[in-house]
Amino acid sequence: MLKNFNDLYLFLVVVKSGGFTATAKILNITTSAVSHGITNLEKRLQTKLLNRSTRSVSCTEAGQQLFDSLEPLYSSIEQQLEELERSDSKVSGTIRFNASENICNYVLYPKLAQYMADNPQLNFEFYCDSNFIDIIEHGYDFGVRLGEALAQGMVAVQLTPPLQIAMVASPEYLAKHGTPESVSDLNNHVLGAVCLGTKRQLLNWEFIQNQRIVSPQLNYRIRSNNYGLLKRAALEHKCILWGFRDEFAQEIASGQLVELFTDIVPTYDPLYLYFAQNRYKSRAKQEIIDLLRYKEK
């Protein structure tokens, strides 16, 4: 069990400052507390350490021996702490994220790209995973989740505005297969859907009908846990896709993909960056939190 060495530090300060009054000012305690602490130390060691007078204190022979032994040890500790503080002031180390592939590609990376370039001593690890895991147990600094309902001990910081959904297809696909007129008509088309987790759970498409979100029974012919593969299939005119609009924004703007059912696709809660509440945050982690935090324009 570790012992309390506060009285030894008090002794060092008394010797260096030359008196109880000066020590009290340095440590922001009362003079009587200094006197009481030194007396208790002498009782514990069963030896007199200081000669006291009304104007000053000086070391006894035993006190000088103790001071000469302790002073370099405490100086070394102070030096180590200063080096740690200097090290912490640098943006270095490795920051680990756990999030789904599309979030890593279209949310985290674009927001962090310039920061990564500006801090070459900092390493970034993006682990693309659609499973809900314990980020602390698996060694990650940050996770991303839809909505702010989190496990106990986690802090949530809003990462995005409310998420807009888009259903898209290429003009070439629509020219060949026709444009669906209703949700039920989608079963006459090739649909691409995301599989989540090790159980390959399908991310069913949802729509707004009668002011409620519904998830119709649809046949998803192309299924994958790889968002990039599904997007490639849509761009190569093989299927219709449904997902976060940000994933398709560039292709919609260029005309490569066309939005469908814009009046009935839902908008979901924002994405939230989450992390452990009580974990120490380095300068780099705090800067990343501030950078990723959503700010309304």
C-alpha cells in the first residue's frame, strides 16, 4: 500500500523557503498547519529535523541528510511531470474510430481530412463496422451512432444535422426498367440493400405513409455489407438504392443518379459521436471533438 509523503514534500518546501511563514504562502495553508505537519514528521521519524527560531529555521544534521536525499528525487519527479505536460501539449499518438463504412467515408473523413494534413505526427485508424460494439472494450476512442441513446458512462456530441434519406437510380436504369410509380411497384425492380452485422440483418427501406414511418415487404435482390459495392451497382445501372442522401449527393448533383419518391422518404435523428465520459482526453482528442461537433449554419 502506498504511503502518504505529503509531509516530506512539506519539509522540502520549508527548507527551500527558509521558514514556516514563507511555506504557508507557497502552499496556501496556515502557518500552524506547517508547524503541525513538521512536528508530526519528526514524531514519525523519531528524530529532530529542524532547528526553529523566531526568525528562521535551519536543518539539523539529520534534517540536512534527509534533505540531500529527497531533493534530487523530487526534482526528478517534477522534471518527469514537466516532460509529460510538454508531450501532452503536442498533437501526437493514434486516434481510433469505429463506425459504419458510409459514415467513415462521407462524414468522418471529409471533416477530418484537413486536420489530418495539419498534424502529421497524429495517426488515424478508421475501423468500418456496422455492429454495435463496446468501444472501450475493443480499444476505440470514438464511435458513431444514430440518435443520442447511449450506454451508461458515454457522452454524446451531435455530429450531423438530421439525416436525410434518398432513394436513387441512374437515368440509364430508369430508361431500361421504367420509373416506379408507388412503393408497391418497387417489387418489380432490382433493389440493393445493406446487410448489418454478423447475422446479415437487412436494413429494410422505410417510407412515410399517412404521417407514419412504414417498412414494406420488399425483395432486395442485391445485398451486401459493403456500401461501396452497392453504390457501384447503382452507378452501373444495375439497381435502385436507398440510403443517406450525403452518400449520393455528388452523383445527384452531376446527374449520374436521380432521386425518387422525394416526398415520402424519411428524415432521421442526427448522428452522434460518442466516447467514454470519464476517460482522460488528450489535446488531440479534445480538438477532434470540437472539430466534429455539429454547428448550425
